[in-house]
Amino acid sequence: MTVDPHTSRRPRPWRWRQLRSLRVRLIAVFAVVALCTAVSASGIAYWLNRDAVLKRAQDTALNDFRYSLTRNVSDLPLNASCPQLTNLANLIATSGLNYQVVVADENQPDCSASSAPSSFTLAQVPQALRTTVAKPRETGSGNPFAYHLYWQRVNLDGKPYLVGGTKVVPTGPTAFMFKSLDNERADLNTLGWSLAIATLLALIGSALLAQAASATVLRPVKRLGEAARRLGEGKLDTRLDVEGGDELADLARTFNRAAESLSEQVEELSAREAQSRRFVADMSHELRTPLTAMTAVTDILEDEAELLDPMIEPAVRLVVSETRRLSDLVENLMEVTRFDAGTAKLVADEMDIADLIMSCIDGRAWYDAVEVDAPRGIQAVVDPRRLDVVFANLIGNALKHGGSPVRVKVRQVGGTVVVEVSDSGPGIPEDVLPHVFDRFFKADKGRARSEGSGLGLSIAMANAQIHGGTITAANGEAGAVFTLTLPLTPGGPLDGGPDAAAPGAAVDPVPTPGSAPDGDSAGAPTAQQAEAAGQEGVK
């Protein structure tokens, strides 16, 4: 038995399939786009507002510091003392903008003039700022002043400050300003939280929008998928309602045209198939009448063959053999036609499987070539005539193509009966295994004329399926192994097989003695039927 690698692939878990659905992917794309857009916009807005807030605060503080320093330094005498420098720092710091001032004079290095000496000193001024403030610039037409006001933003004890400084006159003191930026930082934190909340709301809104958009887009796609499933189930009248003129509407129109074309093709093929079946059935019935007469004549010729001219005897025996072969082929074609038409009937009775196997072997004189391991007492409701055909095909096929000894083993597994037929031959080629039950299939095309019709194993499989069972073919340790699995009652559970009898099969009560279902004999097969049943099939 071969296994399709595509069908044997392990299915993906349900949760994984859900995560990869088109709806989830569409929502994810909308969310990612919205998140990137919102984060970019919020980041740009934050940095622009941050620069504006800090620039406004520092410009206001620096301008006020310059104005206050200019206004109060004029009263400072030359070579001012430390108390006078401290007084200057206090005067400058009383401007109302709540900043502190430190005044330093290079002529008094030990003097610490600060408006808040416990919190702000000259040591807290960044060295780079002090160096830049003390360094004069070259004056000219574009720069009339040697000293300028410089500033720098720093963190002191974890708090943001604006530090500005300038030298008053070439021989005067240097003043530094410390302006707290706590309020500005609080405002910027509030702005950041507001932008973060806006980003989150934008993300939620995009997800809801994606959900609405996906519902609008996927609803027609879902209807298309359901229609495709119904069409695949054989409901060829399935059509989609076309609304609008967008791409989805064009897709629905294309689907309807494809379904219409498929329906027409299927109807045409079904008509051709029905016509072919009627032709085969009519041909088989028409051939049956002349074949009956021919068979009667060939029986007489066979009885008189030894009395005929030796030159004529081989031709007579060839005619007898080919007539019987043609008769068997017609009978098999009629049986196949019944299965195809769904008119094959199951005439069931409770039988002992071991008795059926021994009856099949004894009726065909195979007891010397077959080893049977069939315990009595395994009762199953089966059609003995159809099951005899199955056993005859499997055992006869093993004897013809596999060789003795052929072993038949019967066992009961739960609610099923399993019959294994194994031979001692070379086995079945791997490329032939998938086709052993195909109609008219023969492994050796060169021997097609001398072998059977190639219908035996397919008929055996159909007879097993009409019981709700199945047959499998495989290679064992010593040869080929055919395994027949049947439920103990038709329609009962079958381990590893179908759960019910084949569709179209009818189960009839046991006929009265002498009746023959489907026009065939319900009793033991004739010698010609036994020979045909034993030779059909492929190995």
C-alpha cells in the first residue's frame, strides 16, 4: 500500500491556523502601520514641543538675567569686596523668575558670592562653561563685544537646570545663573503621556478599523470558500450572488462561470459514462445468449475431442478454452456493471468463515496446495456466494502467481474478522502495489493475451466493500500478503476501514433454495467459474 506524502503530512494545529488566517494578518498589518505612524507622529510632536518649551524657558531666563545684571552691576565699585559681590548676586536673583546667581571675581578667589550659598556654588558650574565665559573673543565689525552670554543645560542632583554665565567687563566679576527646569520637565512628561495614550488609542482604533475592513472583505471570500466546498461535494448547482462591480464581484462572476462550465462538463461526462455502462450491460446481455449455445457446443466438442482427427483436436481444444474464457469475461463484465449501477445485492446469512473457506478450497481441489489456519466458531453475517468469489480470487491468485504453499489465516479482531492469504512467491513489485485492484490492470503487458481479464481482484474488492469491508495488498517476509477485513455484521464498525456497507448495495434476506440473485448461481461455482475466479487478478 502506498501513502501519498501530501496526505500523510501532519496537519497544523487549530491555533496555528487561526494565527495565520487572513483576518489576523490584516489586523496585524493595520496595527503595525498605525503603530509606526502614531509613534513617528508622536515622536516628532514631542521633540518639536520639547525644543519649543525649553527654548522659550531659556530665552526668557537668559534675557531677564542679562537685563538684571546690566541694571545692577553699574552700582558695583571697582575692586568690590566679597559682601558687595554677594549683595550683587542677591539683587540680580530678585528679578521674579526664580533663579539663583553666583558671582565670582578673579581678584578674590576665596570669596563665594551666591544668592543661595548652601545650594549653589561656583564649583557646580560646568568647567567647559567657565572656560568659555572667561575666554575673550576677537572684536571687529561683526563682533563689537569681547565677552558674551553663554548657557548650558545640566543635571544637578538629578534635577534639570539651565546654567548661564557672562563676564561683566574686562576687569569686572563673572556672574552665573542657575534656572530650574523642573516645571518644563513636568510639562514635557505630561505631553509624553498624552502622546502615548493617543498612540494607544490610535492602535485600538486601527484594530477596530481593520476588523471592520476584514469583515467587509472576507465576507465575500468566506461565501466563495463555502460555495467552493459545496461545489467540491458535488452540488453543481451552487452559484454566488453578484453584487457591485468591484474585484470581489468579478471574482464571483468568474466562479459562477467556472461552476456553470464544470456543471456542463460533468453532465456531459455523466451522460457518456451512463451510455458506456448501458453499452457494456447491453453488450454483455446480448453476448450471453449466443455464448450459452456456444458453451453447450464446446462441451460436446470437448467430450468428443479424443475421437476427432489429431490434426483437428488442438483447434477444438483452443476453441473450447477461448469460448469459456469469453464466457467468464462476459460474466465478470456483467458483475462489474451491477456494481457500477448500484444494483448489486447482498444476500446475507450468518455463516462460519472457516466453513466458507474450506468449501471454496474443496470445490476447487486446492486442499493439497493450501494451508489453512481457520478456527471454527467465527460467525459473520455475509453473502456466501460473494464471499466465495473473494476467497477464490485471493487464493487462486496466490497459487497462480505466488506458488505453494499458500497459507490462509483467519482471526477475529474486536467486531471484525480478518483473513490473510499469503504465498511463497517473489512478492509484488512496489510500482504494481498501488494498482493491483485496478480494473484490467496487468503487471506484465506482454502476457496480456494469455492471462485473465484483470477484473478478478477489482471484483473481489467490490464484493468486500459491499459487505462494509476492504482488502489490502502488501509484501510479507516470504511473498505477497492479501488481507481481507470484514465486519461481523454488514454496516458494523470496521477497524481501519469504512464504517458502513458500500453505497448502492442492498441487503436482502436469504433466498429460498434454488433461487439465484442477480441472475447468477447461488450455489457452488462450476468448474469453469472456479477456474476463472482462481486466475483473475495481478501479481
